[in-house]
Amino acid sequence: MLQVQFIRDHKEAVLQGLAKRNFANAEHIIEQVLTADEDRRGTQVQLDNTLSESNKISKEIGTFFKSGEAQKATLLKEKTGHLKEKSKALSEKLQEHAYELQTLLFQIPNIPHTSVNAGTSEEDNEQIFKEGQVPDLGENALPHWELAKKYDIIDFELGNKITGAGFPVYKGKGARLQRALINYFLDKNTKAGYTEVQVPHVVNEASATATGQLPDKDGQMYHCTEDDLYLIPTAEIPITNMFRGNLIHEADFPIKVTGYTPCFRREAGSYGAHVRGLNRLHQFDKVEIVRIEHPETSYAALEGMVEHIKEILRELKLPYRILRLCGGDTGFTAALTFDFELFSAGQDRWLEISSASNFETFQANRLKLRFKNKEGKSELAHTLNGSSLALPRVLAGILENYQTKEGIKIPEVLVPYCGFDFIG
């Protein structure tokens, strides 16, 4: 959530940033925010003055009673009664203004970093890096869903029977490969200085709001209505909310956390090969990395996250590229996002497998996550997160890119985790 003072002090820059995102009615909603803030501040002044006057009169009443001037004290008591009614009405009005202001602010996305280009869709994203050799598998290369059926390692129909579309069942070596990837990713992250945590897979509304999933993605998250809890679409939510409301010290930076969770998303959506098999699921596994950083070092930290993910893909020997997302494709809460895509040889297309984002103070403002600077003043920290990695499409890439006529090879780095080097 943007800070009102920032909007007030940098109105033109905010409008230019929102224009990069093609945010509709930006000028109108910014004016609404500024008006609502003026109303809130004006009401706060009235309330403060009323309470001050009431306190002053209360002291005078005590003085009159002590001096035996009961009649004057009684008259003033009547006046304080009116002031209490006025302060109550002003307090209610102040709450209404604060709610109106917050509702408006919740509608405004983060301002893109200066390096982000304007654009309307993924077609306008900028490729900034590419690495790895695309295997030449010939004309008989199979997509992963056919390989999964051929070697009986993932059963999509069984998952559909048990739950519905988008909930596959991993079997035998498929399940072991899945587990191997999770352990490998976690080991890579902990060796890089991230602290591993196990967190809840459901969160309350406050947590989902603090990281920006609500109200922006309301309807895309699975909601347990009786308990008013949400199944997490990413471990980013519970991990980042570990620090909600915290006041940390500069010496604590950087804070680096990793965790594995299943993820649940209702937006599996349309039909066709681009969402077939593991390409888009309602439930999938993901290992996440989260960082809490000083504002002066957060972009260096983002570069470090990108390099870390690159190292994992190099060890897996998967061809990949990195895109800098344009304004129109950048997520609601992010200031800058780099997407990683691997090339799927069986589908002859690029598949998104990770993103690394800097949210700057956008999440921290909702989280009330602050630190004490060298001057002893508190200011908002920066939050970052990335996937390292989301498993379904990585698994799809391994199955497709490592396929042979005899079966599927296992990437060398995963063999110690799997206990086997071939699926056939």
C-alpha cells in the first residue's frame, strides 16, 4: 500500500508510474485519496481540539469544587457533557474517513521501478538474459503429460476422480522425483544463508491483506468461510507475515527465510495445451525465498536472488531465460519483477517457473514492518520474494528435456536425492 504522504509529495511521479501500468482512472482516484486524507486530518484536528478543551474544563471543574464554587462547577459539567457527545461523533466520523482512505489506497497498485518499461501484456516483457542448450529431441518428442502416462509417474485422471481437474496424483518415481526437487531446493537455499521454516498452509484475512493478496485477488483464493481462513496461494504470505508489526534493528538485515508449502489457486482457468498437464494447477508445490532488507540494499538483494535462481537452473542443466516484466504485466504489489522461463522441448514453448520481486515499502506499509535507522527514527523496511522454485513446470521441463527413446534421465544433481538416475 502506498503511503499517503508519498502520494501527496510525489503526485506527478505516482501518476506517471500508474500510467506505466495502464491503471484506469488514476488521476481521479489519486484526487479522491488526497481529499479523503484532508477530510481525515481536518476531523482529527477538530477531535484533538475538542478533547483538549474538555480536559481543560475538567481541571477547572476540580478547581471550582475545591474552592466551594459548586454552581460554576455544575455549569461546566454540562458543557463537558456536550463536548463528550461532540468528541464521540467526531471519533466515529474519523473512523469513517480512515476506512474510506484505506479502501481507496487498497485499490492502488505499487509504483513500478524506473527500469520498468510501459506495456500492456506479457508480449511487452523484455528478455534480459538467456542461457542453456535446448535439446534436439527430434520429431518424436512427447509432452510431459504423455510421458507421465507412459511411465505411470503422474496420474491426472486419478486426481480428477479424487478431487477434480488441477489436482494430480504423483506415483512411484514421480513422487520421489517431486520430493527430491523439494529437498534439493531447500538445501540450496539454506546453504545460501536462508533460514528454513515450516509455516501454516492457511492464513487469516489480516495476513492475506498485509501481503496484498486481498482485496486484489479476492475470489482467486480458496476461502474456508466457516473459519474465515484462506488456503495459501504461495508461502510468501505466511513467511512474510512472520514479521508483521515488528520493529527490527538495522543490524538484523538481511533477514532471509525459505520454506516449502503446497500452494492452492482457483484460477486454473481456460482449456488447451497451454494449461494441460502440469502447466497450470489448482494445487502445486513450491519452495519460496523471502527477504527483509534495508531500503538502500534491497535492489542489490534482488540481484542476489536472481543469481541464486540462475545457479539452481544451471545445476539442473535446463535452458532458461529471464524477463523484466513491463508495467502492464507486473503484479499488483511489486515494483520490479524478473520472471524465469524454461524452454519445454516437448511442447516447443517457454514455461514460467519462477519470479523474483522487490515490493519496496508497499507490503511493509500494510505489515507495519519497520526498522530503526541510525538516527533512531523508524522507517519502513523493504520486502522481497522469489520462487526457488515452483515444482510443476520444473518437473515438466525435466521430463520433456531429459527424455530419450529408452526413458527419462535424471539430472545429475538430483540423483543423490532421488536414489535413481533413470525412469524407464
